[in-house]
Amino acid sequence: MAEKQAVEIRLAEREALLNEIVTSRAWKIALLVRKVRVFLVPLHSRRARVLRQGLNFISFVFKKIKRK
């Protein structure tokens, strides 16, 4: 019985934390940024492929610089 109450309390705490996150301003901004990115660069599109390759190239260059 005590274990069940402990689990229910942990569940309630996690639900409260999740609710706090989902209702936060930062979460809403993150969702907006994601929607804009998906609108401008749809998944599995040529633009997404080019963007990924560009970011990989930039990452490669910075890793080379960091090693020196």
C-alpha cells in the first residue's frame, strides 16, 4: 500500500514538472522555432539535405581548427 502511494506521489510530481515545462515560455518559443524550421526546411527535402551537409562541413572545419 505504501509503495503504491509512493508511486502515485512520484507520478504526480512528474506530471507537475511536465506541465510546468509545457506551459513555459521557453517551450513555446522552442515549438515556434521548430515550426518555422520545418516550414522553411521540410524534412527529407533537398533543402534539408543541403543544410545538413553545410552544417556537417562547418562542424568538420571547427573540429580541424580545434585539433591544431
